[in-house]
Amino acid sequence: MLKTATGNAAGRGSTPEVRATVEAVIDDIRTRGDKAVREYSEKFDKYSPESFLLGADQLEEILARVPQQVIDDIKFVQEQVRVMAQKQLESLTDFEIETLPGVHLGQKNVPIQAVGAYIPGGKYPLLASAHMTIVTAKVAGVQRVAACTPLIKGEIPDATVAAMHLAGADEIYLLGGIQAVAAMAVGTETIKPVNMLAGPGNAFVAEAKRQLFGEVGIDLFAGPTEVLIVADEYADPFIVAVDLLSQAEHGPDSPAVLITTSEELGRQVMEHIDTLLIDMPTADFAGAAWRDWGAVHVVDTLDDAYALADEYAYEHVQILTRNPREALEKMHDYGALFLGEGTCVSYGDKVIGTNHVLPTRGAARYTGGLWVGKYLRTVTYQEVTNPESSAFFGELCGRASRVERFEGHARSGDVRAAKYRGTPLAWSDHTFAG
């Protein structure tokens, strides 16, 4: 191993202080509603307008301030996300089958009725989060999307608001942090509650989603952004270095890992990173992330590299090898694969159309990322129209339920067997005619 991560993974979750702060804010908003939301917005963001909801006139003014090239780019990227989400939707089919005469079983995919989308602000305006959360929800058929984003250094993030509007948000609130997530989840006098929360955020937002989960659904439990690159001796070390730092700039605790079969390539990558960080505008985050969370592994074979990458189970995995599509067959645990030099994680983050809300902290072992199916509830229904079939299941239900000592369940079966087949009810003097 050429470089070892020195960060403490155990310390990357919510601290007791964060948990306590979030719990107190949520409880206060439950109790005092809009008044509490306004106080927290003033405290944390120095912003307390008459209404956090943007009206039509305000939206028009904001959109007029956004350069046309930015608007055109937003529309293009959102169309890529929309096309991908639409194909995902088409892959999900409702069905109904007849398993026995008159026994109809079916499945439907029903959209969630109301979703709250959180679009982070902070240091960077994250337009792409609007594309990923709102466009995908609308393709799924979500009727109401309430979207929140904070001011950035006291100013309205015009481009972010434009992205939210163009994505199809039904309500846009200039509101951030715990107070935004809590207000959407529990509701206030002016913000109707939603059924699901989606979108990334800082440690406080992530903890708020964790505490509210169960009361509402969430997309994912999000942690710091992760990137892992598998490279062989044919990879360009400069591109590898650039791509590692492209994700490290997300935050000082964003891991960037290289697994390679070439020690020489690993050393060249580390040299390039040291040089690139000298004048990189986001070196404050990227440098700290690389110092504390960066790692370079040298392994004997690509099979070893794929196996080690699966152990990491990172959200973003780039394959920079001579035959990148081999990873599709040999890897299992990842949020998204980026195959070959022609693509990169930044494409997925910003422009190409696949969703960038992905599992972190090993969650890729059991879940994928945000997709149109996350906004759908797969529900079932059943109907028995054949009396003989109902009588058959009634007798079966009676026997099966009594094995489990569920007499009430058994009797629901008994009455149908009695009505449709004339089976006597041993526990009642009621008889069915005809």
C-alpha cells in the first residue's frame, strides 16, 4: 500500500451534539410551527422574510437574472435525467394474473403523493441536486414536490432556484438546514407535510432525515462523497489524479481511493496530486480529504482489485483499465460504475443523466441509489370471484391459521367455506342459505 487513509471512520457519523441539536429543533418546530422555523432561519441563516415561499413574481425576477446559457444548460441536463428516469419507469410494469379459477392477484406501482426535495447551498450552489431529486420525482408521477434551498452568503442562489423551477417543483422555499427538512416533514401553518424527503445535505440535514425516517420516507442515509478508481498500467496517471481530486473537493472527509496493479502508476498519481493541489481553488477541502482519507493500494491482479473495490462498496467507482466493461461482470458492490477514460464521476454528478444520489458508507452492499422507483410504492391487490376457489382457500386458511393459533383468522376462512361449499361452522349456529 503506497498511501494509507488516516481519518477516523468511526467519527464520521453524527455526534451527540449534532443529534441533540437536531432533536431539539424538530421538537420545537412540531410545537411552534412557523414561528420556530422563522427563528431558526434568522439564527442560522440571518434570513426571515415575510414568506419563505417564492411567489410567481419573485420567480420571474430570479429567472430573468440567470444568463440564457445557464438556462439552456439546465434544460439540456434535465432532459438527460428525464430520459433516464423515463426508461426506468418503463421497466416497471403493473400486472395481474389468475392463479386459480377466479383468483386474481395483481401489482401496481403507485407514486408517492408528496415529496420534499432538499437542495443544499452552503459553500457551493448544487444545481444538479435539483435535477436528480425533482425531475425524477415528477417522472415517477409525484403530484406535489415541495423544494427547499438556503441562501448562499445572504444571497438568493438564482441558478439553483431556476433549476428547481425548471425541474417542476410545485413549491420553492428559500429555507435551509434542519428547519427546512423538519418543516417539510412535520408541516407548519404554511407548509403542508410531505410523505418523503429526498436530497443531500450537511451533517445536520442528514441527521434530521435520520430522526424523521419512519414518520416520512427518505431516499438514502447519506454520508460524505466517496470515489474509488480501479486502474491498470494502461491508465493515464494525470487523469487518475484529476479525477480523484474532483471528488475530494466535496468536503474534507470525502475519501478518494486508488486501487491499481501498477506501483509505478500509483507513484505517478500521487506526484500529480501533490502538484495539482498547489493552486487548486478548492484545495482547502480536496487537500484535507486527500491527506486524511486518501489511499493508494497496489494489488497483483485486476481480480484482486475488483475484490478489494467490492470490500470498500463505495458510491462512485471508476474503471480506468484496458477493458473497463469487465468490471460489469466481476464487480457487485458499488453505487455507480463509470467505465473507461471517456467518462468520469463528474459527468454523473452534473450532466450525463444517471442519478447522483448514491449509497455511501458501505450501503452499496444492500441498496442502489435514487431512481424513479424510489418515488413509487409497489402495492398489491387480490380478488376472488369464483365461489369454489374461495371455499378452497377458506378451508386452507382455517387449517393454516389454527396451526398458528389464530382463531379469528381461521374463522374468516370458515365462513367462506361454509357459505360457498356448505361446510358447517363448528363454532356457531349460523347457517348460510342456498
